[in-house]
Amino acid sequence: MSIDEIKKLDVKDRIILMNDIWESLEAENDAIVSPLWHKDILEDRLLKIKNNEATYISLEELKIR
């Protein structure tokens, strides 16, 4: 199915299609492998939170970035 065909669907059918795609990806969850550097970054962030060294920004500030 092409993007042009998808755009011709009404909103309800596109949402159903999107849900079907997500379900198909979840079924293949083992095939999706995150790179090791993702784990390193998450561990670093958790350590900063644990040590009260994490910095946070507001949603409004994030939208500006």
C-alpha cells in the first residue's frame, strides 16, 4: 500500500491501519535490537537521577528547542 493510497482512507481506517502496523511490530519485538549506546545513556541518566544531579526543563522550554 502506498502513502497515496493511505491518504485516501478516512481517518478511522487510517487509525485502524496504524494500530495493525503497531501490533505487527510488537509481534516481532525480538527482532528489534537497540544499540548498546542506548543502554549506556539510560544508565547514565538513571545514575544522575539517583545522585540528584539530573537537570530538568519544562515542556514549554522543550518545545522551544
